[in-house]
Amino acid sequence: MATALEQVKKQFGRDAVILSTRTATDGGILGIGGRSYVEITAAPHPAEPNTKFHQSQPKNRFQKHGTALGSSRRIPPTQRTENTLNPRVLESELGELKTLVHQLVTESRHERLQAPSHATSEFYRALVANDVAEEIAQQLVEQVCQELPPDKLNDTTAVRARLATAVQAMLPTGGAIRLDSGTKPKIVSLIGPTGVGKTTTIAKLAAQFCLREHKKVGLITIDTYRIAAVEQLRTYAEIIDLPLEVVMTPKEYRDAVERLGGCDIILVDTAGRSQRDTTKHSELMAFFQEVAPEEIHLVLSSTCSEAVLLETVHRFSVFGIDRIIFTKLDEAIGFGVILACLQKAKAKLSYITTGQNVPEDIRVGEGKVLSKLILAKVGRSEASCLALPTTR
């Protein structure tokens, strides 16, 4: 492709217009074993016609008002490029094509929205750019247009304030883990796919309850699939001086719960499992049938796409999810996926995490903070405001 484009530049100049491209094959049998080449249909820029080109080329179907606008030029076999079938080049071109299609669809829907003011139109674009689903962005903008008087629809401050209220109302939050005053410890388990940060989140919660609320905390891990995960949690337990039980079977799990009976809260770390691995789900279910947790928090990464998050929620719903924890907000490009996930999953948010620091980078999920992030055009620059030292 690069060699072909160089030939076009030499023939028609740097401002040449590319009308079409295609990949063809010479030789071989039924297209197999042949040599690939690129064929480009190009033309000089209309504002700077090439006189030699007009004199030497016959008129063709790309004519307008008697001026030739294009010519098909086949690159000789000696100048064909081997980059045509390069997987990286193809992947890059497919990515650009997908981005272009997405932009066209978004602009088409935006035109149909018929936002009554510049301010509401700009906020609609900002919401979609921050990964808010287009139907939710449209719903929010239409709600604001109905609630604000016409003379306020071009007031950016007024529109933002009303949008923030509307977004906050669409964010169901469940608050922090609350401990009962009973004699038995409260058992809370964290589940979710691999790599979302369950073990680190367990450590953050343990440190919060132990160091800041002065509660007796016990840890249980049934993540015996990853030795590193056990050692990671063991290190945290030793630093905070907490008891840790490593269990292999449902019976060992029950015995561990009994040994930690003097604690105020028992936090259970589970192995990361693919949302599609039903066998591993059945194994985890056997543990929970032996001793049922009082709360099950599904841990999700805010860096995942909406489709992946919704599928994960659907697959893990067999465990009876009580709350959702979103991690890695410091790595997320947009925060709108949180809104879509909570809306469609009909689940409440408990905590969000914003980094690897224990115990600082965790806090209770609050609609006010999240609405500010969702309305921000640039997610990464705003994420640092979440790194607060308290969950209360």
C-alpha cells in the first residue's frame, strides 16, 4: 500500500484524491499461489489540475462539466508491495474503518435527536464520547430539555447542573458494607473474572475495617488456582496482622469460618473465573452452598466494554449478586459504561477503586462523584479526584 501511494504522489502530487483501492492477484490457480498487488484509482486535486494529465488521458466516467476528475492507474508488478497482506496493516485499516462507521452512526443519531440548543447538543456529544450508551445519552438530554425552560437551554452551567442531577438519579448506589451488631461475623465474598483486582480490593477493605474502624477482620481465600494470589493476600494479612485461612474444599471452608467465629467480618477472596466457564462456577457454588455469604459483591473492571460487562453480570448472576464494585477507574478512558451496566443489570454500586495503593485507593461509590466523571469529556484527568483516603 505504501509503495502504491508513493506512485500516486509522483504522478498527481501530494494533494491527490484517492477515489478507490482494491487488492488483486496475478497468476496462480483459482487465486491461490498468485502474487498480490494494489490497484488505486486516483485523481489530482480539482483545485490544481494537472495539464499533462488532461491531455494524455481520455475522458472517463468521472467527468463533470467537461473536466476529467479521475483516472485508474494500475501499479506495475515490479512495484507491488508485500505489505498488502501484513496482518498489522489490515488490523489498523479495519480499526480505522470501524471508528469511521461508529462516528457516522453517532452523527446520524445526533442529527435525529434534534437537540434544541447548542449547549444540549454539545453535552450529548460529550456523553457519547465518554462511553455513555447513545440511547441513555438521548434520554438524559431529552429529560433536561423538558425540565429546563427554553431560555435556559443555551446556559451551559444550567444544562450541566440539571444533567448532573439526572445522571446521579440513574446511578443506583448501595453504600458501604454495614456490620451487624450480632454475635456472628458477617461473611462477604468478592467474585468476578480474572484480572479485575479482587485480591487487592479485599486487602483494601480489610485495611479499612481493621485500621480505621477497629473491627476484627478475618480473611479466607479459595483462590488456590493462582499461588501468587495466595501469597499476595498472605503478605497483606501479615502487614495488617490479620488471620488468613487458605481452603481447598467446601468442608475446609466451613471449618475456616468456624475458626474465625470471633471476627466482626470475614472477607472471602475467590479465584478469578471466566464468565463463560460454567464448570468453575459450579465449583464455587459448592463452597457457597456449604456456607452462604451474607453479601456477594461482583468485581468488574471499568476498562472493559459495555458488552463484556453486561455478559459478565449475566453469567455471574447465578450467584445472587448483592452489589457491584468497579475497579481501575484510574485506567478507564470513559466512565459511561458504569451507568449502562448498573442500569441494565439492575444492581447497586458499593465501592470504586482508583489505583493499587492499599488502603487509600478505594471509596464508597457515590452518585455525585460518578456523575461528575461521566459528564467530563476527558476521563483520565478527572480520575485522580477519587483517590481519597476514606470510604465513609
